Amino acid sequence: MKRRTTVSLALMLSVFMVVFTAIPAFASAVPTEKYTYSLSGETGNQTKKIELEDYDDNQTFRDILAEQNYKIVLVKDGAEIKFTPKEKMRAVVSYYTVDGSYGGALTWTIDGSEYMGSELEANKTATVKLNKRYGGYTCDLYYVFSFGNGDNTTKIIYTVSAGTGASTSEPAEPTTPTEPSKPTEPATTPVVKPLETATATPSVSKVLVNGKQVSFEAYSINNSTYFKLRDIAKAVNGTDKNFEVGWDGEHNAISLTSGEAYTAVGGELAVSANLKAKKATLSTAKVYLDDEEIKLTAYTIGGNNYFKLRDLAQELGFTITFDSKTNTIGIGSSN
């Protein structure tokens, strides 16, 4: 009897260990009943390991590749993702250059309007298209769709294939690609960073901050809108998403502290008369958010640093909408 008890306990322990070690695998992905997802324009997949040069700017993407076991969904140019969360959920499609450098985040379309936030409301269908070129880059791109809350996160990697075939799929489990059809190697076009210099044209969009119109001196570069960092900090000060801005001239570094009131330095939200197109130079300043370096696209225009609005929204947690009919940008900074 004692021997049987020992065997039973050992068996129970083995079963417990199997179940226990399996939990993280299930906990890491978002349960499929919490969302619906479809992808048009899928052409196959490729799983060959991608060799990238090891450097700081591509560490995040290299980690994602390793985590997803180098599984990449191949799509045709203009493929469309449709995503509907059943509960409020963070959902971002980021893009990376062929060397793994972070480029930015795509803009969702919801109910016919552009939305540049990173949190989607429950039962709202958001769509986004995956193009071979985007954001001023002339090289091929990788896209990473990341969605979920807390520890439950699903990631899918895509790239636009060289083939012209197309199919429409609505997989029950997006992390399991369809059967491959002649995998296509990622393009090896040399990476082209955002232009060192560009022409910044004054933005003519109306801007609403939490429903109230606010005047900004903003500029458009490569179809993206850029704002002064301190203008945004001033505009959202006193709300749930306020943040402090600091400058370290010795180290050419900007520090952002989330959740802290902004200290005005003067000149915020000032708008010059007779705005004209200006030369924009890619900023070399490093940016730290809560003591961790983050990658933001920024240009120096007229002696001030201007940041891509959707990058700021993604990092600082406020929401961005765009109504194309009225040419209105909406900034939401309250939970």
C-alpha cells in the first residue's frame, strides 16, 4: 500500500509539473474569444531565421523575432487587418526597417476616421493597411501587430512579399499561419533612415484637446504631423496624461516623466504670424521616458524640436483621432 501511494504521489507531481510549466504558454496569448481578427491579402509565410546585426537600435525587434520563433506572415501590398476587441484593449501595429530599427506606429481607421491611439474600445472595428513603403522610408518594412492587456499579449509579424498572389483568411488563431506557398525571402534593400533634412509645411488642421479647440504651431512632414513637445505637455497638463519635460544640454538628452505636472518655461502654445514652409533637420537628441530611452521621430524646426504626434501618443498614453471630413485632429488625455 505504501509503494502504491508513493507511485501515485510521484505521478501526481509529474502531472502537476506538466500543467504548471504549460501555464505561461497559455497565459502569454490573448484568448481568441476576446477579439475577432481577419487579414486580407495573405500570400504565405516564412520561418527562416533572419540574421540581423547586433546593435542597440534593433534590440526590441530582435527580441520579438526570437520570441515568435522567426515566424513571419507574408502579405501583398495593401493587405488589410481588421480587428475588433470584445473588451477595451491595447492594440498597436508598429513598423521596423529591414535592419530592425523602429520606424513608428500605423494609424488605425475606425468608423471612417483616423485614430492614432494605442487603446481600442470594446466592439469597435479598427482597420489598417500594410504597405511595402510607409512613413517616408524607401526600404521594405516589417510590421508587428501587438495586442492584449497586461501579461496576455499576442504578436504577429508581417512583411510585404514580392509575389502578386493574394488570398483572404479569417483564422480562428492568428498566431498559426496558413500553409506556406513558396516562402519569399525578405527584401535586402539597404535601409534608408528618415530624411536628414526635409521641408516642413505649416499644418492647417484644427486641433481639439479633450473637445476644446487649442491653437498649435504644428508642421507636416512626409504626411505626418509634428508638434512641439512642450506645447503638448502644456496642453495636457492637469489631466490624467500630464508629463514633465526636462533638458540636459550637456548630454543632448530630453527627459519625460509621466504622471507629473508640467513646469512651464514660457513660450508654450505661441503661434507665429505668417507661417511659412521651413527646413527641418532630423533631431539627434536622445529621449528618456521615466529613465528609459525611447525612440521617437523628431525634427528641429526653427530652433525647436518637433515630434511626430502619433509617436508621442503611443508612448505617453493619450489618444489621437483624425476626422478627414473636417480636417480635425483630436487629442484625448483623460481616462
